[in-house]
Amino acid sequence: MQQNKFYITTPIYYVNDVPHIGHAYTTIAADVVARYKRLEGVEVFFLTGTDEHGQKVQQAANDVGVSPQEHVDKLHQRFKELWVRLNISNNDFIRTTEERHKKLVRDILQELHSRDEIYRDSYEGWYCTPCERFWTEKDLAEGNCPECQRKVDKIKEHNYFFRMGKYQQWLIDRIKNDPHFILPASRKNEVLGFLEKPLEDLCISRPKSRLAWGIPLPFDGDYVTYVWFDALINYISIHGSLDDIKASGFWPADHNMVGKDILTTHAVYWSTMLKAIGLEPPKNIFAHGWWTVNGQKMSKSLQNVVEPNQLIDQFGVDVIRYFLLREVPFGQDGDFSHKALIGRLNSDLANNLGNLLNRTVNMMEKYFAGVVPTPATNGPEDKALTEKSGEVIAEVRILYNELAYNKILQKIWELVDTTNQYIDKTGPWNLAKTDEGKERLKTVMYNSAESLRVLGVLLNPFMPQSTESLMKQLGIEAPIAEQGMKSINQWGGLKPGSQTQKAKQLFPRIEDKQAAQILTELSSPKEEKKDNGNQITIDEFMKVELRTGKILEAEKVKKSKKLIQLKVDIGTETRQVLAGISESYEPEDLVGRTVIIVANLKPAKLMGIESQGMVLAASNDGNIILAGFDQEPGQGVQVR
Ligand code: ME8
């Protein structure tokens, strides 16, 4: 029996990151399955969102002189906007700073604490601030954090712990007994390898004195929740209370889809948390592989981050969606190159699929004035084509269970190729020459168009925009979502008499000269500037009023580790400005210094104090250096 509810999630991405093709990859992959299931008539819930608490957010907000909440309210939009551009059909977008999420986190903490699943203990260990993780002595890599290689601090403090260790054997059995639970199989073995060592309890709190930006523990206000314990709960907080979740029919999730980097947190932390809460683990955690760019890890410092907005502008959204899922088997690592993308666009999309559509619609116009004819005959070639279509549909349905996107697309392309060959073999241009041939031509043209209709439905989850346009060209107005997979269960759904409509090519070929130009542009240093859809015009820049100012007074803001309150003379007036620089500067060293102020920034309150501007500074791994001048420019002078 067909399951009638389906729940799929992506990781919730760190709100600080600029979204790149890695984030787009997971989200597109989840979107394709969600769209496919909807076409099968299943009720789908597809969730994505942003992870908004923790040290890095607090630090970044401080650096720009705004509150963490203001910071995340602004930054999460970049993900939302990209998902709209990429035609992501998520049903909801969860942010961990929303009350609906925080409430469930608090309820779960309270419940686990009251059941002694969470306990207080003293702890001594090495702490990596950027990664927000504790390490034991033996975990360290030459004295540094084994994950980011940065320096760690020895910390001794009281904290709260979740009794994760006691679920070790249960988890091992669960993984071994359910081959579908963790996929691909190679990743499952990695998790089992990890579980060969004793599983320790999980520290789920951070003292507020060190990190304030988190969900306070309901049973001890001096602590906030560890960001991973908070974040993982997003997958269920969307459905309400624990009772609501059980009643929703959307738990356990069908797929928690993640990248391989965060498999352990999901397979181990998340599964044991759910066990303690009394919920089933997800039916499947799928950890896909990692994209590199020309063999290198994507990173801002290497200036090689592939920015999806730029790709969409250049190639169109469906080309990106197709390429990412066709190029690399889901689960394996892949290397991104613009050249490979252009290659796929030209061969698979322009030459094979695009050409099939063009020639079919052109011949339909030429021989039948664009009116789809009634098929008249049924020969062996026709039978072979319809059988191929049936076989492809059946196999695609099976391959979705394995999330084998590249195989699904390969299979669908078998139908593209078979249809092109069908046209070549039957030769409509010859059939049109004789009366007998013209009868046969009706069937050939009908079948070619019908095959394209089947392709339109099958490809819709991958290329939602182009397939709607393909359908319109065939004279079908109803959206594919309404037609569903059931519309291709039988051959012959295309109505004779439909009026085809010639339109511009779906996937124009990129000729060699143009390709060379695109590649040069994309690989030149300009890329970084064009990058992330963030360019501004000179007029926009000029809106920012930068002025020199002399610091008259400076004092630390009580209860804040970072903020210093300044009085700054900007020539025309004295401004009160808060700056997150106290870890790098003493107040007395600041008085008399000339700084650069953003003078037309809307005033904002930080810790109850109004800040009437912002001081410019460089921030390098938490080390703040104020921007200044090599000669004294005087107060209130414009900076450009
Ligand atoms: O880890 N190749 O968020 P994150 C493939 N907030 N996928 C990539 C990728 C790449 N180069 N780079 C990123 C977090 N991804 C946590 C998750 S969930 C409760 C909390 C994708 O912003 C991939 O899905 O670092 C990876 O797992 C995820 O982005 C990490 O996103």
C-alpha cells in the first residue's frame, strides 16, 4: 500500500554562512524527492531552515555592532531568497530563534532533566571556541582542535550532561538491524566504527558567562543550551508539542538528509536524544558526499566559493538543478567545474532533450498545423517505444527509494534517446511524401509528442520550470502538479486535437567561443566581487555616510564582555557609540584616537544603551583592529 505521508528535511544551515552550491545541493536533492512524492499523490512535508544560536553568531553580531537577533533576522533572508530562486518547494522554514522552536527545546530539556536523563557534573576538558566543542586530551591534534586545528582552552566548569552513553548498545543494534537506517552503507560502517569506542555522555549546556546567545536551560538560568542539542530538535519542533508530533503522522521522518560532515551528530546525538524522548529515530539518515571545486575545498580565502545566484544568472535555474544531481552519484564526493556544467548543458539538455522537443514541435506545425493528430497505426517501433516508456517509469519509481538521482536521470535519458531514435528510424520527412505515409505520420508524431509528455512529468521534480514550458509547447495547459504521476501510468494521455505552441529553445547551446568567454569571466578574480549577489553601485555606497571622529570618552559597558561605550566628536556633534572591541582595547587607550564612524546608521539599542553610529574595524579571528589614518585628518571629515 502506498504510504500517504512523507516527511523530508535538510540540515538547518548556519545563518552566518553565505549560501553556496554545497547548501544548494542538499536542498535541491530534498526538493526533488518532495516534488516527486507530491506527484505520486502523497502528502509531503518538506522542511529546511537556519541554525541561529551559538558563539559564531554572537561574535559576528558583536563585530558589526548589532544585537544577535537583529543579525540573524537579516542574515537568514539570504537562504530564504536563494531557495525562492532555486524553486525550492519547502512547506516551512524553521529558524531556531523562533518561539515555536524554543518552546519544544525547553520542554524536552525539562522532561529529560526531571527523568534524570540530564544531570549536572563538573567537567574539565579542552574547549574549541570556534567549533563550540569540548575535546579530551587524547582527541587533540598536536595540542590543537582536531576539527579546525585552532588553539583550544583548558576549561574546568560545571555543566549539564545528557546520558547518551547508556544508549550505545541500543544504537549499535538499531543500526545493524535496519539496513535502511543509515545510508549509504559505507557511511553506516563509519558510524559503527565510531561506536566501537565507549560512547560518552553529551555535554548539553554552556555557561551564560561564556556564551549568552542560546536557549536558557529551563532548570538553571545560568546556562544556555549547547547549539547542537538545540538545532537537532528543529526536525520535530515544527510539528508542535511532543503529543502533536506523535499525532501529526510526520514522525519518524522518511529522510533526514545531511552532508557527510554532520553524520555523527545526526546518527549518534540525534538518534539517542529521540530514544530518550520516547520517539522513534528517523526512518533514514542519508549522508551525501562533498563538493570540491577544481579539486580544492571551497573557502572564502581561496576565493573559490561557487555562488548559486551567479550560476542561475548565467545558466538558468534548471540547468544547475540538473547538473548537480546528474553529475555525481548521490553519496559520493564530487568536483565542481563550470566546464563540466557547460558540457552537460550542451549534450544532455540542448542536443538530446531540447532538440527532441524542437524537432517534434516543428514537425507538428509543418505537417499538422500544430494540431496533435489521432494515432492511426501500431507497428513494432511504436510498441518498442511505449514499452520503453513503461520500463523507465517503473524503474524510476524504484530508484527514488534509494535516492539514486543520477541513475534516475540516466534512466530518463534512455527514453529521450529512444524517442530520438524512433524519429530517426521512422523518418517523418519521408512519410510526409506519400498518402500512405501520411497516415503513418499521424502515429509517429503523436507518439513522439506523447513520449515528451511522459518525459515532462518524469523530469518535473528535477526541472520544474522547463518542464512546465515543455508541456505548454505540447499544448497541455494543466500544471504538472495537477496531472501527477498517474497521468503517465498509461500511454495515450495526450489529447488529439491539442494545439502545439512553438516557443524559444528551452536549453540554448553554449557555443565554444561563448563558453571560453564565460569560463574566463568566471575564473577571473572578478568572480569574488560579482560573487554572492552582493554587488552594490557607487550610488548605493555613497548612501553610507562615513566620517572621521575623535574619541572623547570611553568606558566598558557593565555586564558585557565585549562592548565599550564611546563618546565621539564627529565635528558637528558628539555621538554615543557602542563598539564590540573591549577584548582588544582598553578604554584608556582609546581616548584621543581618531576613528571612522558610520554617521547615518539608524540608532540601535545594545544592552539597553543607544548606539548612534558604528566604528569601523577589522576583525580577524576575534582580534579587532580599529581602522585609522597615517596622518591626522581632523574631525567630521568625510571618508570615501
Ligand atoms: O552543519 N558539499 O550547518 P552548515 C556538499 N548548522 N554539501 C555541503 C558542502 C559541500 N562542500 N558544504 C555544505 C551545519 N554542505 C549545522 C547543521 S542540522 C540540525 C545543523 C551542506 O551551514 C551539507 O548538507 O555548516 C552539510 O551537511 C551542510 O551544508 C552543513 O551546513
